[in-house]
Amino acid sequence: MPEKPIKGDKRYFMTGNEVVAYAAVMANADIMYGYPITPQNEIMHYWTRMAPKYGKEFLQTEDELSAGFTTVGGVLAGRKAFTATAGPGNTLMQEPISMAEAMRLPIVVAVQQRGGPSTATVIYSQQEVTLTTFGGNGEGFRIVYSTATHQELYDYTIKAFNTAWKYRFPTFILGDGYQAKMRESLTMYDPESRGIELVSPEAYVGMPGTPGIDRPPGQYRNTYNVEEELYEVLQQYQKEYDAIAPEVAEFESLGAEDSDLVVVSHGVVSRAAKEAVMELREAGVKVGYFRPITLRPMPEKQLREVANKAKTLLIAESAIGQLARLVKDSIYGCGAGIIPLFKPGAGITAEEISAKIKSVLG
């Protein structure tokens, strides 16, 4: 039995869902819990094909709520457990995700966004940003990587498991229906051969010895008796989250330091934004590009620097301001104005972004 499906570096041409499944195997994930929903279904399909070959496990649950709670249980048992979902499934999973947030459990969730509200379309959107970053009834103590390419789906799926187990916050790979279904070339690799140390999981429950005698007792709670107790816990969580935020936050930038107008986008839309900005800069137009890779935590320091230099931020997204709300919260008090390019549930092309920039610049 081969230990890993990939040795060294190798070029592949495959769908994004297949990429996520391969990356999870290479991240030493142990088990996937899942329930079918388009457009993420093939993550489950490819994982189940590989699971018997590489000593992995899979459990299909009766619904997304159960998939979320069994993922929580897998992590409590010391397994690198993950799930994948989209749209209404993401909505249903917010209760177990909130539990993981409350108990500081390192679950990993891949989300391939589809149109909303409700069933809407099974194709594509960027309408699950608010849900994924601040869903549930907590404070959003989560880490969310917004991917743009198949290479990033691979890189950040591997990274998500490390981030989750290192910092003990629920961690998300936020893709979309376009990335899920389209085929694209990428380099897949063995992370350990590149010097990436994979964080090992640890059991929360069922450990040997008597708690309080042989080892410190573990208290993993999502229920508190009084307001003051919950307040103290949340204050501590906020302190720890704020401390790791500068280390976790990631971004990509091009020409943002010397431009009056900067396009802000994330995920697959940032591919179009980057292309439009590069073409306009080659034509002598001073325009910049800024992309938050982590939507939670946002790269606030760098975004504020951009918003204090630029006159205008053009925010392009396939939703009605879900990214914009995160940006506005991050840059409150800065001088830049905001112009929207919102297309909920629909793709945005480089030509559309270029035309909007030209109309703004006159």
C-alpha cells in the first residue's frame, strides 16, 4: 500500500474538488464526514476513492447538521477531521461550527459557494462570505482562506489543517462553484518534502490517566451558567484571536502603494481584477489591486495603509456588499471613498472591471 498519492512535485490538470480531496490526503487528514450538496459533491467522491488506498475513512451522514457534529466528534477523538459543503448546507452547519468555535476545536471545512438565498442556483456566487466569516451565534472566532486558483485550493487546504490544529480555531477553505467544477493545471507536491511540517492532532477526550491526578483536566464547554463566566471566556478568546491575527492574515497587492484608485476583490473575482489592473498599468493608467486572502482575520493593517493613500476603492464581488462590509469595518476612519461593482450570483470579467475603472477615472 503506497503511503502517499504524490511523491515530490508533479503537474496535474483536474477539477478544484479533486484538488481539495488530494490536498486533504496530503495534509494527513484522517476522516471526512459529509453529506452531498452541489457543487462540492466531488470532494466526497474523490476522497472516498482514495480513502481505502491510504488508510483514510469516510462517513456519509443523514444531513449537513450531522456532518458538522460528527466532524466535531472526530476532532474531539484526536482525528484530523474535515467536511465540505455549500449554500444551504453551510447554513445548517453553523450550529456545529458555533460549537467548535465555543470549544476551540480545530475542525476544517471546505466551502464551494453557490448562489443564494436558499436553494437559488448550484453554479456559483460569493454570497457565503458573511455566513462563513460570522455565521452562527458567536463572535466569528474563525480563520477563512478565500482561494482564487486551483493551486491555492491545494496550498491552502494543506495549510488549513496546520492552521486549525496550531491555533485551535475552526478553519475554512472558501472556494466557489467555478473553482469546484472547472479544470486547471497546478503543481501538487508532498508538503513534507518541501519542509512543511504537518501539525499532528491530539485527542481531547479518552486520554489515559485520571483527570486532575495523572494529567490536567480538560474542560471543553459550550454552555455557561452565568453572564460573567461567558464574558471572561470570550474576553480571553478575543485576546488570543487578536494576538494571532497579524501572523495569520494574508493578502496580495499590486500597485496599490502609488494609485489613486485601487480595486479590492477576493477569490475567483480577484483573477479578473488582477488581469484588468495589469493591462491598465501596462497602458500607463495608475491603478492598483488589493486582495485579502484571509477574510477572517482581515489584513486590516495593510488594507488601512491602502485606504489612507488611495482616493477610491473599487470593490468588485459576486454579492451585494458582503466583502464591502468587511472592508468598511477594517478601514473605518480612513479617507478613501468606496465605489461598488456588485454582481450577486454572477461572474465578473476583467473587461467589466476595466470598463468600470475607466468610467470612474473619466
